[in-house]
Amino acid sequence: MSQFLGKAKNFVADKIAHVKKPQAEITDVDLKDVNRDSVTYNSRVNITNPYGYDLPICQLSYTFKSASRVIASGNMPDPGSIEGEQDDVAGSAGEGAVQYHGAHL
């Protein structure tokens, strides 16, 4: 019985490991303004939805790191839902100001 359960567990683990997952990739970042307090930028994020149904995206959070240190973080506005089995671009018109973490320029 334990061999059967072990085989079933391995089968399920193998199937789950190969399931496609939604992905997001930063394709463009344009710096608009840099000052002592913040950075203002436009960014484009390509989101891929491999599922056959719409995928709601409530919020995109980001963290900029350099040498394993967080230098800036924030949230992009809600881009809405990504249609099933489609790619979409979020943040193309949005701007955001981020606060620096740690030392200022």
C-alpha cells in the first residue's frame, strides 16, 4: 500500500511541476526624473496568461535591488484582468514615484 501511495505522490508532483504558470517580464523602463527624494519613471510589463480564462491582476508590486540591497520599491496601479491565453502589457501609460531606501543620492 505504501508503494502505491509513493507512486501516486510522485505522479502528482511530476504533473504539478510541469503546469504552465502566469509570467511577468519587464520589457522597458524610461526614467523621467531623478532627484534627491525620488525617481519618476514609465515602465512596461509584459504579462503572459497561459490559462483558458481571464486572470484578474489586482496589484503589481516591484522591488529594485542592487548588490542584494533594496534601493526602491512600490506598487503599480491595477491593470485589470488579462484575457485567457493572451499576453498583455501593463503600466505603459502609468508613472510612479518611488522612495529610496537607505542613503540618498
